Amino acid sequence: MGAEREPERGAERVVVGDKRKLRLATASLAGCFGCHMSLLDIDERLFELVERVDFDRSPLTDIKHCGACDIGLIEGGICNAENVHVLREFRSHCKVLIAVGACAVNGGLPAQRNHLDLGQCLQEIYLTAPDIVGGKIPNDPELPLPLDKVHPIHEIVRIDYFIPGCPPSGDAIWKFLTDLLDGRTPRLGHPLLHFD
């Protein structure tokens, strides 16, 4: 399956002036879930956030499928056909989509396999590794088909904002979200963004 980019559309704005609570959803693709942990690292400010947004799909709600949302936060890169499907569906439900973390922004650690041949990787892992006896490459129709390369999500769909980091800090996510909710253009600088 190819990793084709969705056609460009005009950027939608989140209306923050009205009194209704905005709907916010989160999703995770190929990554370690560290960006979701950073969202939880906003600690007691989660109570402030819940005053301003209703959570849709998120580990906080255990809702599995996204409804119509104002803001979507998505972490992880694209490494298989299921990731492509989930990302496209999520994008179609979110007015504003924010790529969170290195895996979503540039492929992150999962993209380190991009310089390797996928077939050789599968053989090494499942057939020829020193401790493998009678191995076989998984071929169950329930398993999503791997892509030849890991892709950042902007190669598949339009992204409105990017929050870099591995993972970004809870403070960076908080600042970004409150800027957006307050109608300001989100801006992150040092010390919220730093590379050690």
C-alpha cells in the first residue's frame, strides 16, 4: 500500500469566542505512547482543560472511534496500512489536526528502519536470528500490512500544527493548547522546545 498524501484543503479555524466547549480527540499510531504520557504530565491543569474541552476519542475516555471534533492531537508515524486508515479517518473528523512528537513530525525512532530492506528485516527477526527455532514470518490476514517505509503523518494528510519533541513536555503541550483555545497563534520557544 502506498503512502499517498491527501489533497490539500483550506485550513479551518477553531472558533474560540463562543461559550460552547470544544471537542478534543487524541490518537496514537506507530510510536511509544510517550506523547500521551506528556499530555497527562500537565497534571492538575487537566482539570482546567476539562473545563474548556470535552474529550472525544482518547485514552482518558476509552472512546475507540472519533466523532466530529474541533481539535485532534495525534502522535506516532505511519508504518502499516492500519495506521494510514486510522489517520485518514481521524483527519476527516478533526477541524484542526496537530502532529505531536518526533514520530508524527518526522517518523521518529520507527523511521530508523527506512534505510533497511523490509523483507530482509522480517527474515532477520523471524527466521535467522540466533535464538529462533522453526520461525516463520507472520502472515495472518488480521495483521495490518507493513509499509516499505515509515512516514511522518504530513506525508499522508494535511496537518495544521506541529509540536516537536520526543516527547514534547507537558508544559509545551499545555502552552500550545491554551494558546489555541485562547485564540492566539500557538508559539513555542526555548525553554519549552529544546534539544539535548
